[in-house]
Amino acid sequence: MKSLDTKITAITGSGVSQSSGIPTFRGTNGLWKKYNVMDLATPQAFARNPKLVWEWYYWRLGLVSQAKPNEAHLALENLESSGYNIVVLTQNVDNLHERAGSSKVIHLHGEIFQRRCIQCHDITIWEPTETFSNPEIPKCIKCNSMLRPKVVWFNETLNSEIIQFSYNRLKETDVLLIIGTSGIVYPVNNFPFIAKEGNMNLETYEFNLELTPLSSETNKTILGPVEKTLPEFISKSFKITKK
Ligand SMILES: [Zn+2]
């Protein structure tokens, strides 16, 4: 059992939200209607056809608002409510970690419920009452320009402050949990190496349906659906106060 002063960092990817009904858009699921998501999630696609891109986001916003956190999200929240120092670094743009109750969540690729004005960069959020049933291009209340989803698209750079914060956190981490991510996308592909650089005694555990390029960097890879394997591992390895 790990003591309560153990610093835990969880890296989460689309595999965590999959069983909540959020599509991963990988392989054969990489299509929405007849469009490849690579042709929707780019600044070029938005410049070409903002209405189409927003239509896709309305569909996804609807899915996320209907979705519920699953046992994997809840297991990470259990660590926090049991008194552990845990930070979640997520590649996911949904808010299921927050809705599970986690308070320290860093969104590496932005947040789907936030919007940014393409002209004055004002940031707003969708009203909780919004139903996403009438796909119109939302407009900025300050300058009337188009709003875009505040997410990181293909061909866009990540927020450097977020990267720096993540690196600092990784370097002081004692236990690294890599959950439901293929581990091939920057910056997550670097994360285990950064963490190991900061702490020679780092322990790394990976949870995934299959082996990944990061598997050789871990103490152990636990194969299976993460909503089963992660809660089991956490209740065995940490002092969890059941609510
Ligand atoms: Zn504006």
C-alpha cells in the first residue's frame, strides 16, 4: 500500500472515455458521416467550412453532455478523495474527469465545452442548459466574429505553459499511471522519459487493451478494459477510503 504522501500522476487518453460512449475516432471509427476526422479537426477545415466543423462539434458536444463518467474516472477520483496528491494529465477534451469529481485535471488538447473567438480570442463556455440540437456557427458577444472550439487541432501547437506545468509535475512524480492512451502522440510519448529523468525510483503502470510503444518503459502493463483493471489495481495498491 502506497503512503498518502505518494505523488501520483495519471496520463489518460481516449480509452478512458470509450466505455462512457465517447468515440475514439481511430481505425474504422475514424469517420463521421462520410468525413474523415483528419479533414474536420484542422484549422484549414474550419477556414474552408466552419459550419461543417461546428456541425461535427455539436454532435460530439451532445454525446459528451449525455455521457457519464465510468469506473476508471471514478477510481482516479477515489485516490483524490482518499487524500492522495494526484494530478490528471488528459488528452481528452471531454469533462468526464471533472464530473467524476477530480479537481486537478490538465487538458493537454483543450476542452470541448470552451470556445474561443477567432478575432479577439475571448474565451467563453457553453451554457449547461444548451442542447446542441440546432447547429449554428456561434458568434462572439464582444466583436461578432466566429467562435471556434477551444481545442488543439491537427497542425496546431499545444499551449507551452501547459506543457511546462506537465513536465514539472512529471519530474516530481512517484507513481505514474498511463491509462487508455496509445502513447504515440506528442507530448505524451515523452512523458514517461521526463518522469524517469526526475525520479530514478519512479514506478510506472500502464492500463490498456493492447501493448503500446510505451509498454517497454513501464514496470508493468495491465491488459484489459481500463474501467475494470484500473479500479482493481488502485484498490489493491493504495489506501482507499470508500465513500
Ligand atoms: Zn471576439
